[in-house]
Amino acid sequence: MVPVGFGKTVVSHTAAQELIAAGEVKRVLIIAPLRVCNEVWAIEHMNWEHLRPVGMATGSVAIRAAVIESDCEIVCINFEVLTWFFEHYAGEFDGLIIDELTKFKGGGTQFKALRKHVRKFKWRLGMTGTLAEEGLVGLFYQVMAIDGGKTFGKNKKEWLREYFYPADYEERSWETDAVGSERLAAKIKHLIFEATVVENKPDLVTEVVRLPMTESAQAMYDELRREGVVHGIEAVNAAVLSGKLEQVANGFLYDGDELIDIHNEKIIAIINHAPVGRQFVIAYRYVEDLQKLREAFPDGRELRDSASVVADFNSGALSALFIHPNSGGHGLNLQISGCSDVIFYGPVWSRDQTDQVIGRVCRRGNPAPLVTVTTFVMLGTVEDVIMLPRLAGKGEVAAMFRDHLAGLI
């Protein structure tokens, strides 16, 4: 577990090459998010004389199969194709690198595909800079992805009862105390390599800009919060209601395929705050947010615009880059040209995603001495709740959200 920007890619790539050269393993499989595969692992060797190219098994089935069946000693694939990979090529590799181990924190289909074969890999390495940002419950599957269940066992419910206690009578949410945290840390100590110092990394300053809602927008928000219905739009459960409240805070509300425009307070504030003459990154949540950003900053680009966007940004050719935390929060290097400003259109529930977005810019190799992170928050809304300290994981967050709905926050 090392900080974002530490250089995990070059370190792990070097380790894989040396293990192969020493005869410890024959072939190494790298599993990473698709964008990280294509924009990090595919080009990292260009930055280091001692590294050899990695075989990129991304794209069509034919391309993936051709690379895996070639003589490439190190091959990179994306998480989404794990089920396919193990159906056709189980046993082809005896070394494993999982880039962004937290992708497995919730289990899921792709984890199940890997789980059956974990112990067949002689050497296994999981990499993350945010091992437990979303709470300690996510450790179970991450650790199993490395040791196949040797440390925590294979029964998650038994593991939860050993180190946690239920936060609700249905046992959907689990929490732990200081003693449980210490026991968990001691249990996995033998699996962890942790580096805490990153040289040549900018200092980080965070600021929150809180904005008042317009009177009409606040009235609409309060009605939706109290009743779960506004303008005939109904939120069927707490998760949907949270999303609808966040939409109103951002200035709009989706009614099926139609859009209700509510206010422009936030985008106006962002326009006035955005640095002049310096590059900046803006993290957004919704398509409507992105549309407003495109109109406000016509020289900016979004990651999906083309494969060259990251290169263009790092060359200084782009003034602004719009990224979604789900697709732009891991593995990208956006620090090369000295970008020193990260803006959040609104706060993100996920602390892991928040830290990962910041880590794209505030990382080693950024020539800027200081990186400023600014988050825009609408007063009196669920965005205030999201910004509150969240030390105990999902159970506490859920409780705070319920209090907000009841008018207690």
C-alpha cells in the first residue's frame, strides 16, 4: 500500500521482469482498469530504459487471444474480461499483478472469476493507494484476491462477526471499533508493504466554497427532501432520493428523459473561480454538469473525446480537462505540465474516488509547488452531509443521510 503517485507501475513492472529473469515465474498477468491499461501500462516502458513493452490484451476477442497466445512474458488485461480470460486461459500465467486492488472491495462477478484461480499464481501482488478509504469491510475481498482466503477465511459473514458488529437489525451495514481495527491491521500486517513518503510531490491545500441556494430552488429541494416527491417526480428509495437531491443542488432535475432547469448558481461560481492562465481539472458527476462545463470552458475536453486527450493535456495544449471519478480516478498521470488546480463540481460520496481524482494531479513529478483542491457545495443540502467527516464507513454515512432527511442536519 503506497501513496498515489509513488510510482507503483514502474516498481511492479521492474519486479515482474526481475522475477522472470531469475526463473521464479514464467509469465505475469496484469489486471487493471481499461483506461489504466491503455494509457499507463501501454506506455510506461517508454519512460524507463530498463523496462520492456507489455503485451496489451485489450480490445476485441481476437486481439486479446493473439496477445495471450504470443510469447509475451508480461500481459495486461482489463477487469471486465476476467470471466472470459479464465474460461479460456486459466493456468497460462504464474505471476499476478492487480493494479487498483480496491476494484475488488465489493466482490462481484469478475472477482468470482479470479477467486477460483488465485492460488494457482505463485507470485501475487495487489496495488492500491487507498486500501480502506471506503471502510474496513472492503478488506475481505481485497485480501482474498491476494491470498485466496488464507488470512480471513472464505466465509464473509463469519469474518464480519469476528471483527465487526451490525449497525442495523438486518445486518446490512457493519461497523467496528478501535480494538477491531487494530486486530484487522495486525492480521494483514504480513501481507502489506507500506510506503508513506513521496519525494518531489506538491503540497496540498483544500478549500470548500459554500453557496446559498436561490429561494425557489431551496423550496423545491425541501419539498423533495420531506416528501420524496416534487413536480410529480418520485424518488422510490433512499439511494434514488440522494441522487435527486444532488441533482437539485447542481441546478437541475431529471424527469425521465426530460430536464428541469432549476438554477445556475454553481456553474457561475465555478466560472468565476477557475484560474486564468493555468491548467485545471474539473471532476463532474452528471451529463448535465458536463454540458454546462463544455459551454463555460469551450477550450476544455473530456477524457472520452479522443485517445490523445491525456497527451494533449500533459503537453499544455489543453487548458481544462473534465473527468468523471468513475473513469478518471485511477492510474492517469495529469501532473506533467504542472497543473496545480483540481475542482470538484460537487462533493463525491466515495472518499476513495475523491482521493484518486486528486492523486492524478498531486503526485510525484509535478513541477508545481502547490496543488489546490476546491469543492463547491450548496448550503443546506445533502452536499453538506457528504462533506462531513466519515470515519466509520457506510453505516455512519447512511445515518447522517437519514438525519438530513429528518431535518436533523
